Amino acid sequence: MSGQIAEEDGLCRCDWAGPEPIYRAYHDTEWGVPEYNSRALWEKLILDGFQAGLSWLTILKKRENFRAAFDGFDPRTIAGWGSDEVDRLVQDTGIIRHRGKIEAAISNARAWCRIEDREGFDIYMWRYVDFAPLQPAYASQTLVPPSTDLSTRISKDMKKDGFKFCGPTIVYAWMEACGLVNDHLTTCHRHAAVAQMGTHTPWNGR
């Protein structure tokens, strides 16, 4: 992603949002919006893991196929899967047929269950940003880092807790997608709206 802003249709956007309509819709309605639901946070983490080495557009186009193949991304169901389900998914042409990533998704479901039962996966993740989205306010895409010291720390902690395919770059992309950090450029029409969303969280006043 470079540092230009797409301005077709009169709206300034982060340049990665165009020109595919599905990409623009994702950018305009979902990317960067703070996500507080534990299961939804886990789903996006798994999809970011499958995206490693590929384009996010590829994942977006296959997202509904993933949801169908992974039983609606119910981690408690997936945590009980084994080799039969792995073999089935490796044959599923509607998803990314990468055995290592599929096995990691099952392992990550088990890790999610442990953390959800212990404290809540939402709390586990949001505590890293003190329960409020970070607001870096970048004016150019060239300034947005692929990873940070914080995403590196989170990645190390997650690996200790049993997660896989959660390197610092994947974690940072996930943080951006789930709104733990607002990396819409300051020139993007979504920056201010997403920043405003971050002022009201389930943990206000804690």
C-alpha cells in the first residue's frame, strides 16, 4: 500500500481501498471500527492468519466460504476438530487450502476457549491498549508501520498462550482491522468517524 488517497466518487480514502467495490465497502463500513465481541475478534484474527503471504482482497472474496467451512467461526465447535476436519478443509476449494493454517485455526480455537473462560478474549486483547483505541493520526500511508513494539509484545504473549500464525505483522494488521488502532489516514473520510466511535467503549469509566 502506497501513500496516495483514492478520490473517485468525491470521497478521500486510504488508497488500498480501491478500485474493487468489495474492498471499498470493507474500508468504508468495517475496517478500523472498534470490535468488542470476543468471537468476532477471533474470527478476524483467524482470517488475518490465512491472509499471510496473500492479499486481503483474496480473503474478502472468500470470507463467506470460510464462514461456511468453519461452521460460522464458532471457536468452541472448532476446538473439538481433529484430523478428519483438517482433511476435509484441505479439499475445500472455496477457502485457502493451507494445511498449516487450517491446523493453526483449530489450535487457536482451543487457545481462545482457554482465554475466554479465564478472562474473556475481548478483555485479553483490549487491555493492551488500555481499553481505548490508539489514535496515531498518520497523514501518509508511508508513515504507517507494518508492525510496532506493541504488536511484537502482543505476538509474543499470544504465542506463549498457545496461538499460532500471530506474528507481529499479522497482529498489527488485526489491530487495524478491529479498531484497536485507528490507522485511517487523517485525510481519509473515515478517520474522524472511526475516532469518534473509539470514545465510547464497553469499558468507559473502568
